[in-house]
Amino acid sequence: MSFWSALAIYFIIWWVVLFAVLPFGVRTQAEEDDIVPGSAPSAPARPMLIRKFLATTVVAGLIFAGLYALWAAGFRIDDIPLPGPR
């Protein structure tokens, strides 16, 4: 696997994990009773984006490391058993 392929795969994993992590711990402005004028009451009060970016980076790194270890061991997409004729 080339460096650019690995970087592209990590980038895709990072974005998928980010969208999975974004809703964790979010409280809306309505729940906090602190609605900023001109914003939706359902907007996050404190999104904690830096913490979520760091968590996303760590989790994506672990997932990528596991997938890379499988690739280095010789497993390929064709090794996954699928139903139906081959």
C-alpha cells in the first residue's frame, strides 16, 4: 500500500468516525436555557469540537492500524466470505 493510498483510507475513516462522534455529549441551547438571539434553539450550546477532533483522530488511528495490520498479514477483500456463487 502506498503512502498516498494509506493517507486516503485514513482520511475516509477519520470523516466517518467524526460524524459518529459529533453527537456525543451535545446539549442544545434550549436545554441550557441560553439561546443566542438569531440562532436556532436546537443549536449546540458548547460543541467541544477540539475534544471531538482529538477523539476522532485517536479512534480513526486505531481502526486504521487494525486494517493495516490485516492488510500486512495478507488479508484482502476477496477473503471475506460472501453468500452466493463464486
